[in-house]
Amino acid sequence: MTLITTRFLLVDDDLLNNYLTKITLKKSLGEVLINDFTNPENGLEFIRSEPVYNPTDGKTTLLLDINMPILSGWEFLEAFELFDTSIKEQYNIYILSSSIDLYDKNLAMENPLVLDFIEKPLNKTKIIKIFG
């Protein structure tokens, strides 16, 4: 279980999924700040360019898709791993994917950056499981 965060970063090439995820987060958690990117490279640039800070109200939750055409979620994680520790410590990363492939789930759970694998679509039950 993770402390409830008020900041989310969605990286998914599917506009509709980002829209539905934003609605679900807002209905389940109330007032939240959500940045979403359909281009994973733009998501990495956002993380890279964001000023380093120590939030007092928790980390930013990153919901990351696996299968994207420009940069896969796995490639995104490889690039994220190269960031300074002070940046990486600001994020809790969850894979949010429609993949039902056991290989993808195992690969996600073996990655030390990833806290959990969540099957799309995100719903209130899954949010309660994550945040308590």
C-alpha cells in the first residue's frame, strides 16, 4: 500500500485510456493534479525538466503503459533508470497495461522501479488496492 498522492503522471499512447483514467482518479480521490502524455519521450522530458523538490504530501504516481509505438514502457524505464536518484525517488511507478501476457507481468514485477502491474482499465477497486 502506498500513501495517497495528489500528483499523477500518465504515459500512455491511448488518448481514450488517459481520459478514462483521469476521470477515475478524480472521482475516486478528489482533487488531484494529473499530467498525461501520449508520447513517452515527452513524458521523459517532463520528468527531466521538472525542478527537483521534496514534496511533503507524497510522491508522484506514474502510471505507465507497456505497448507504445514510439518508445515502449520497458524502454521508458531504461531511460528513467538513468535519471539522478533525487528525481527517481520522487516517483512511484505502476505499469498500467491491457497486456495479459504473464511474461509482461513477471518482467514488471522483477523491475526494481515498478511497484505493481495493474490491468486496464483502472477502476475504483484497483485504486483502493493501491492506496488503501
